[in-house]
Amino acid sequence: MSIRQTDAAPMHPLASTLLLTLLMAIGLVFFLRAASKDRTTVVDVQSPRPPLEVLQGLQDWLEQRGWQTEGGDPGRQVLRFRGQVRSSLPLALLLSLLGAVGAACLGLVMAQLLPSLGAWPLLLALLGPVAGLVYRRRAARAETLELRLLSDSEAAPSNLRLRAHRDELIAIEQELGPRLQLASDGSLLSSPI
């Protein structure tokens, strides 16, 4: 038996490292997109307490957290609140660090593959803070929270439809759920991000 030889040249180890480094950069871009994605969700909640008591409890809690009443639509029994979402400084710093390390890795690979460039590709590491700046700019935005009373405004039990950012709805369910006896289908706490 004879073993056939192929004329294909073996892949250079630095080329595979370059490929992995580029994949890491693509991953960072997708992470930045996901970190600043709009996650507005609608959830229906019920409470055995009277609607006015539940609405007042929700309004007080929201105002303590910095939300401002924006008005509403009395005909549709809707209240709206506006709040400013801030970006996370630790996450922005982490993304800047990851961007700098990734860009430095890319610069090292480029310096090895193209020695004629010298050490200039290492300056790509200076682009690292751009990732943190992009995140801070995209994540800081105004959010709206909408409460709609689905049941009669006088009689218990209360049925509400809440439309807000997923994290805010989780906070309402965890912090106000026991106090106001709020119940939902629990999908917010069990579903993946």
C-alpha cells in the first residue's frame, strides 16, 4: 500500500492564531450589541389587594428608585413612568480592558505575520477603550415603564399589565411581590437572559 502525499502546504500556526483573535473580536462586537439591547417585556400580574393600593405601592416604589411620573391615559387606565438607565462603570472598564488585550493580541499576531511593520501593530491596543465608550453610549438611555389596570379600579382583586425593561420587572417581582402579594406566571425569573 502506498500513502498519497498532497501538495497542500501546512497552515501556518500564526494564521490560526489570527483567525482565533478575529473570532474574539467578533465576539466582543456581539457582546456590545447584547449589552445595550432593548429588553422591553410585557407581563401580567395579579394581586388580591385593591387596585388603588397596588398602584400606590408601585408608584411609591418607582419614585424611590428615581422614576418620574410621565402621565398616562385615564380612559385606558394607563400610568407611564420615565427613568434614565445608566451604564455600568465596572462593565465599561472590563470591556475596555478586554478590547485592549484583544487588540494587543491582534497586533502581536500581525507583527509576527508581517515583520516589515515592526512594532506598529501593537498600537492597536490603544483602541481598547473604544469598546467601553461604545457600551457606555449605547447602554445609557431613557426607559419607559407602563402600568395598565386591566380590572375594575374599585374592586379587588387587581389585574395589571406591566410593560418595562426585563430587569425592572424582575426587581418588581422580587421586591414588591411579597409586600403587595403580586403574582405572575413566574416566567421572568425562570427564563434565560
